[in-house]
Amino acid sequence: MKKKLVLVVIVMITLGTVVIATTTTIQQQVDAVTSKRDFQGGTQTSIFENDVYVAWWTNKTGNDEVMYRLSSDAGKTFTDKVNLSNSPNSDSVDVEISADEGRVAVSWWERNQTLNEPVIRISNDNGKTFGPELKLASDGPIG
């Protein structure tokens, strides 16, 4: 009985080490991608299985926009960046991202002199495409 327990403990420690090493490697690859120019505001990442999702905001166009990139190979390569906010009349800032089982949600705040509103865009296909911008502060059903 003690041999089985020792074996289980060894297997658990080995698996834990592999998971930590893999997560650390993925995070290092994400850090390498996000350390380049254009990542001016709070880079956020979410990892689900082999997919790495990165969102940030940048002022490269003259006003803050939310940008997004996806890696389907544990951070080895990334898709071209996509402007999720595309809002020339307001600044898109304070981005957050979350992913789980093929769904990705990216939220941020749209701000200008008269607007301060949380919005979200959702992907149901592992972050390949996103639905429309949903205004979270609106009354009534959202959709």
C-alpha cells in the first residue's frame, strides 16, 4: 500500500512539474511577443489548453484602441493583430480577457468627454472571430 502511495505522489509531482514548466514556457513566449513596440497599455493574456489569447490597448493610431492576437500552438506563432474596438471617437482602455472551452471574452471601457461605458466582444470559435460589441451599461437585454 505504501509503494502505491509513493508512486502516486511521484506521478503527481512529475505532472505538476510538467504543467508548471509548460505554463512558464508559454508565458515567456507571450512576454517576448508583447515586449515589442505597440503594446503600450496593460497587456492581458488568457491560456486555455494550447491556445494563447492576448489583448492590449495602444495609442499608435492617435486614440486608444483594443488589439488582439491568438496563438493556437502554445505561443510559438501568433495571428496578425486585430483591432477589436475600432472606435475613433473614444478611447478604448482597461482591457480584460478570459477564455474557456472555445469561448473568449474581451472587455474594456470606452471613454471620451461624455462617455464612460464598459463593452465586451465574445468569440465562440476559439478566438478566431468575434461577435459585435455589446454595451454592458445599457438597460434591458443585451445582444
